[in-house]
Amino acid sequence: MIVALLIVLVAGVAAPVQGAETLDQVITLAQAVDAEPVTDMRVEEVVEQAQRYQLWIFLISTVLVIALLFAGGLLQPGGFAKAGARDLSPMPAPVWLFAAFVVLLAMLSAAAIFRSTGWLDRSPYDADQQAIIVTLTGYLLGIVAGLGMLFILKRSAPDAGMSMGGLDIPVGFGCFLLAYPLIGLAGMAAVALYTQVNSGQGPPQISHPVLEQIVNDPKNAWSWALIAGAVFGAPIVEELIYRVFLQSALIKITKSPWVAIIATSIGFALMHRVGDHPVPWHALLPILMVGITCGVGYERTKRVGVPITMHVCFNALNVLLALLIGSGGVETAV
């Protein structure tokens, strides 16, 4: 029963981000996990109750999280400064912008490297496999460049929040749990808006091209390579570019952490609409919320690993739900 309920609650937050319509799409999965009554209430009734009060659960949780942050001083005027702001003074804004550009350029250079050498053209791999190789190589190059910039900037600006450590993982997971209700509300709002615009027709269960490719052939080794890139490669590179370097530059320019967080998050969300595999427009709202919460988590903790862990949790949750939906546990079309 507990496992089934957890699946329902997790799906209620993650599924809207992928494009799932409502909790109806995970009812069959919950029933498969626990089809026998453990108490007087069957799984169907638990699911029905969770679905009925889903909005209220998210709303109440969000109010509690906001109250907690306000009581802690973070949402009060000058909250970041009172908690101890990052010291970005040793480096001017162009240096932080340059660091972001270096990581971005390193990631994008993978395609140019393979194109110039012609190795992929002579390889036995098909177009999809070549694209995966280029993507993973780009993430690897971006991570190397990002870690290098962190090392350089940390020596010049030791109090600018350029450090990472093992404690960042549990702290980041805790921050993600606090952000969970906000992301869930954003996902529900996005689904409601899509449904309203499309005359009552909800979005597809899985509309992200990468998730579709993973679900279509989950046992393929190439699909697991995609999963590794989506869960670990993308969060590391994107958080280094947007939260660590670009957000730092905007704080130097605007003198306001909140302005920098929101502006960076907007750019982060819009970035997902460009390229060969853009996300559907209704996914921008929850992605924006992910960016904002990661930005707040970074400024509050001043640890690079915290927003990375939060982003990893978000992507892993979406991949998990996509695999569960595509496995046949949910009897709806993908």
C-alpha cells in the first residue's frame, strides 16, 4: 500500500512535467504494485483519494514551504545577505560570463570535432547512435571545462561558492523535496493551460523527444546511454553554465540575487525550446520553476553540488516515470 501511494504521489508531480494529463495515467501501475487490500481501503480507493485531493496537497505543502522559508528569513528583504551572500567581488561580471561561455563552447565543440575528423561518417553507427555519441561527448567536454573553470575561479574568489563536497548530495536532495510541491503546482498549471488551449484535449503522456526515444527501446544499451546523459550529464553542464557562472554574472550586474535567479531561470527554460529536440511549450512553466528553485538552493547553500543534485533528482524522476509508463504498467498510449 505504501509503495503504491508513493508511486501515485510521485507521479502527480512528475507526470505533468512530461506532459501526462492526470493521475489517471498511473492508477493501473499503483494497482499492479499492490492489488490486494492491506487494510479496509483498497488501492483504488487510496488512488481516488490522492487524486481528489492532489491540488490541495500541493497547495498546502507549498504554503508550508513558503512559510518555512519566510520564517528562516530567506524570503524577507535582504534574506540572502542576512544568510551570508556569496562574495563575488574578486571577479568582474565579464569573467563570470566568460566562464559560462567556455563551458557552453566546450559542450558544442563535440559536433565540430567529429565533423572535422569524419570519424562518425566512417563508423558503423546509424544517425541516432551518432547523435547520442555527440551528445555524451559534448557533456563530457562541458564537464571538464566547467570543473577547470571552477578550479581557477575558486583560487581567485574562494568565498564565491565554487566548492563541492559529499555533503552537497543530501543537502541537495533535501532542497529538492522542499521544491517538490512548487514544481508539482507548476506542472498542474501547465497541463491545465494546455488542456484549456486545446479545447479539453490534454497533452500526451510523454512528449519530450529524449524520453520518447528511451521508452521506445528501454533495454537497448544506447537508451541507457541517453539516460546517463539526461540524468547526470545535462544537470552538471547546465547548472555550471546557468546557476554557477551566468547567475553570478547577473548578480554582479544587477546587484540583486532574485533578479539574477529569475532572469537566469527564464533563459534556462527558453533554452529547452531551441535545438533539434525542443520540449513542448507547456513544459516551460515547470522547467522555469526548477530553475528558480535550483537558483535559490545555490544562493542559500553556496555549494555547487546542491543545484546539480536538485537537477539530477528532477531529471531522474521524469526518466523513471517515463520508463514506468512505457513498461505497460499504465495502459494508455505513449
